[in-house]
Amino acid sequence: MAITLTVTSKGQITLRKEVLSHLGVRPGDKLDIDLLADGRMQLRPKRGTSAAAVFGMLVKPQRSLSVEEISEIAASGWAGEE
């Protein structure tokens, strides 16, 4: 099955959903491209850590504060205490 893509004036192409689905990639995933000697290229998904996993590492679990604790923090903030 041949799929024709158009090159923009900026030299970019957009891969269609069926191509991305065939490769098994989602938004945020990366692709590896090998430029072959005969003017062709080989495109494949880059395996490894996904963007979602990286952003998940930034989240630090915190315990929930009680209403009393929130009130104390707010009151000390208004009073200029740290």
C-alpha cells in the first residue's frame, strides 16, 4: 500500500493516522529514521521511555492535608510567618 505525503515549503511532512497506527506510535513518542544509500529511508518507532513515563517521574506523592492544617498554613501566610 503506497501512501503519498506532501512536503511543505518548510520541508516538513505530516504522517497520517494510519501510518502512525501501523507503527504503533502515539503523541509524544519518537521515531528513528535511517537514511539509506539509495535515496530511501527507513522509519521505525524509537523504543524506550515514553513522554508520559517521563512526566510521571516528576510527580512526587504527597499526603493530603486536613482542613485544620490548610487553615493553619493560610493563617500563618497572612500573618507574614513562614
